Amino acid sequence: MAKSAGSADPVRAEKLRGLPSVEELSQRLEGVPNVFASPVGAKGRVYLAGQEGTTLVIKHGPTYEVLAKNVLDDGFNASPALVDSELYLRGFKYLYSIGR
């Protein structure tokens, strides 16, 4: 059966636009296992908090680049929250406010 003119193959469409496919973008987050929190992003950075207490900061963009890896003696299931210049992390034990 032929495809209708209105349907598109997403992988093919990505290639036509010169964008990488989902498979090409897949990357393991080394050092941050068990991430249940949603990532949050601001100012070109993406923050991922893991259950074992590690928060990974990666550069937002087409290539995977780790900017920082921070470890606290706590664990996180809640998504980080960004308010003004503060990053809030709700841990299993404490609420953290990180900023300048």
C-alpha cells in the first residue's frame, strides 16, 4: 500500500533537514544512574538529578558535553526547579538552594 502524500517518515524528514536521528543522539549518562526526575534547562544548560545524589549539568545543543558533575549526600526523585539565579533540589533528606 502506498503512503499518502501527507504522511512523512520522521527519520527521513530529519535527514532531509540535516538533523541527527534519535538513535544518533542517544547517549548514556555516565555517573548518573536511575534518573526519575525530569530534566530542566536554562541559559544553554540542562540539569539532570539522579537518585544516588549526582546532578549532571550538560550543554544544550546537538553534541553531548558534560559541563559539571556534582554530588550531594542525598538522592533526588523530584525535578530540579530554577528560580531567578537559584537552583532548588528537593532531596530525600533536605531541600537545597544552590546559587551565586
